[in-house]
Amino acid sequence: MEKRIIIIGAGPAGIGAGFRLQERGFKNWAIYEKNSYCGGLAASFVDKKGFTWDIGGHVVFSHYPYVDRLFDISLGDKKNTRIRESWIWVKDRFVPYPFQNNIRYLDKKDVEECIRDMLAVNSKNAPAANFEEWIYSKFGKRIAELFLIPYNLKVWAHPLDRMSVSWIDERVSVVDAEKIIKNVKEEKDDISWGPNRTFSFPLKGGTKALFDGLAKYFKKNIHLNHEIKKVDVEKKLVYFSNGKSEKYDFLINTVPLDIFVRIAGLKSFYRDIKKLERNSVLVVGVGVKGKCPSNKNWIYFPENNCPFYRVTYFSNYSKFNVPKGDYYSFLCETAYSDFKKENESTIIRRTIDGLKNTKFLSGKEEIISTYLIDVDYAYPIPTLGRDNALSKIQSFLMEKGIYSRGRFGAWKYEIGNMDHSVMMGAEAVDRILDNKPETVWRL
């Protein structure tokens, strides 16, 4: 008889695991999801005015041929493909992303100071004990203070000296001093860095359409409205708040790891989960009447004249993200935490004020819709104590036949994109069935 595999959560990792089980012809499995819909943090919603909103600025790109194939299966030709148009708004001007490669857009004095400070630290090649030190030691004071420090404080909502440097890799474009100076001299743009230089987006339904398109292949295995209440790791039983319970042989968990440890009653790890920090994000959608004034995709905001760290022209991803006619939409993200408080009751007003302060709205436009999503678990923070805590917790869980994967199941920002999560789910299945080593998730 086939072993019983239970998947908790129908977000990207859970759907990735489910598709892989279905693809391999495995029969004895089920997904349990607390919400009435699939998608997790990649879900989408349509408001009363007909605007579609995502939970933050998702785009579809992949590091993996397997995930590319799944995305093609899901969407087919029902997608738009875009060349990234991402910018930084600083000192009342646009600077192309990545900032450090395009400092020529700054005024002459700032450019000179950026290059001077960058060359000074490059000659020292000093080691860094945390993320804040790393920024100053790699980029110099002026680049750090114009963009990297204030922006990262906004997006992480955590002191940067609490964060490690182990996650950086492809998440931050590092300094190539020779190249930067050449870009300044030749007045050359350098905008091709990063894995999402080209991306796709579902034509209809927002990002959620991607996972609905995969979930339709195994609908009978998905049980919605099943919130996990308790896990007995010794008896291998999952209990749900609706009174049901399920026996398993292997469990693929995508519930945030700190929550899972608590519902499993693993008291010996309560001290460790305190080292697993996160931020939260208030996502504000603003729907506007009129033709969109820009072709840009998303913009980063390091300055304090607005609460948000990023704004997406969400209507530029698909014309079906807005009602029929001349409308456009902004998706604005503001992070908060115990270190950086935000007032949810005023965030919509402050977001609109911020769009005016940064000249993205003149104040004469007709705003016909606003939408608010409070994302309690937004980004897992790569803190200095994270890896040690994860090693202890994950080692124990795997000994018990539990594979905790996905953005918050694994609690690793550096493998927290949608494609990473889908691949983690699929690879967990292959490990369970064939003992095949995982390539994305590692202790």
C-alpha cells in the first residue's frame, strides 16, 4: 500500500508538491488549505469596481526549466511578457534599477561623492559582520545613504545590523567599480542585472490564475476551508479546526515554521523560533480613472516623503487588471514590524498623500477605488541567528517525516520566490518517493 502524503497549504509550494505527485501517478495524498481559495501569498482578489489586486508585486519568472514548463502548462498563451522597467525615485528624479550601476542619473556632486566613497572602500575590501556593515564596506557612504540604507530599512522594517550577509548572492547587485565609472563616462544605462529582467504575467485573474491553472489537474485532492489546529508528530496525526483529523506517513508543511512548531507543541524549539523574524506589509491598491501616464513596471522609494517602499503600475501588467475603459492602478507596499510601526487605519490616506508627494499623482485625478490587504507574514528576515535555529528545527522535523518548505515553511528569503517555492514542493516529493537530494532547499 502506498504511504499517505499530506500537504498543508495550497500556496506555491503546496501546489508544486501536488502537481508533482499527480504527474508521477501517486494516488494516496491530499492537500489541506485553510482558505476558501488556492494561491497563498500568490492569491489575487477582484474588488467591487472590477480592479484586480495581488498580495504585493509578483511577477512570473523562473530559475528552473521544470517550473517554466509548469507555468506554460498553467497559462499557455494566456499571459503577457514584459521587459522589466524598474526604477528608483530619489531626489525628485528617476534612476534606473540597480541604483549603484546607474548613478550617472544623479547630479554631478552626488556622482563624484558616490565614486569617491566607493573607490575608498573597494581598496580596503573589509569583511562585514552584518548586512549594514556589508553595504558600507561594498558601496561606500554616499551610495549607502542615498539609497541602500534607507530603502532596506523601509522594506525589511528591521535594523540592518541584525541581518546576516549569507542571503545576498543574486538579491543585491554587487559593485563593479570599473563598470560603474565606465557607465558614468559613457552615459550608458546598465539595467540588465537580475533574473527577472524579462517576466510574464497572467492575462486574466492576477497571479492566482497561475496556481488555479495547475490546481485544476488535481481538484479532487484539494480540501479547502481546513485550518490546521494541531499536529501530533509522534502519532503522525493532523487535526483541523472543523473537527476532522488525518493520519499521514509523510507531511509536507508550508505553514510558517514558527506557527507549525507551536501547533505541534514542540516546546524544546520555542526559544529557537524567536530567532525567526519576519516583517509584515500593508498592500494598498489605488484605482484611477484615466489613461496610464507611464510604461514603468515598478518603482522603489528610499525617501521618507511616502510610507511605501515600492509601487507597481499594476495595470501595465495586463489590461484585465482594471475595468474596461480608461483606468489604471497602483499597487503600493508599506512594511511594518515591532521595529517599525505603521497605522493601518490611516495607511490608505497616507499612501495617496505619498503618491502626491512623489509626483505620481497630481491631486486632480479621480480615484475610484482603494483596496487594503494586511499581509501578516510578508518576508522572512535573514537574521544573524536564523540559520542555527533552522538547522535544529528542520533536522528534527525531517527525522519525523516532515518536510517544511515554501517561503515561510523553509523561512529562507533567498529561496522565497514563487519559482523557488514551487520547486521546493516538487523536490520534497521526489525526496520522499526516491530519496533524491533536493537542490533548492538545503540545511
